[in-house]
Amino acid sequence: MSATGDSTAPREVDQHEVDPRDARAIREALISTPGVQSVGEVVLHRHDDGLLVTAVLGFGPSTPVSDVVAVLREVKVAIAAAVKGVTGIVLEPALAGPRDDMDTPTDVIVIRGAD
């Protein structure tokens, strides 16, 4: 899994078709919001009144709850701005696994000299 989560595209769960451009715009809004460490499952449900978006977002284990709440608020604003017709947004915060796209932090590298 990369920093942006799994590579699966948002899944459609209704017989009404979801525009792929909307799905990409929503995924981009999730991925590009600062503070979101990973994006898990994203489900889009088109119904007569609009579009319901559900997503699992990963946060680091030391992320303060107040920061998680603020980021979730920003994600909702970003989704609403990216796609018109979104009538509901359900976000589930989760503990993100370790990122595999980063180099090892320098504070864990031990360099020993020849004694």
C-alpha cells in the first residue's frame, strides 16, 4: 500500500452509473488533502437525489484527535467542491499502516565507526 492507499478505484454499488470523472475527482480530493496518510476503500452510491460518498481515511497513530477532526472537515469541503451533486459524505478515520513510499527516517540509522 502506498501513501495514497490501495490502488482500487472507487466502487459503484448501485445500478445508477457514477461518472468516472467524478470518481477520479473525489479520489484526488481525498489523496491531496494534507494530513490524510492513506486512503482505503471509497464507495460511491448514485441515487435519485445525488451522490453518497463513503471513504476510509488513514491517520498516523500519533495524530491528535483534534487534527483528525479538522482534516475530516477539510476533506468534506474538498469533496463538495470537486463534485457538484454530492448529497452525503461519510468518512471513517482509521489507523494507517506504515508508509512504504518513504525512505527510512534518519533518526533510526545508526552509523558505527571502526574502533
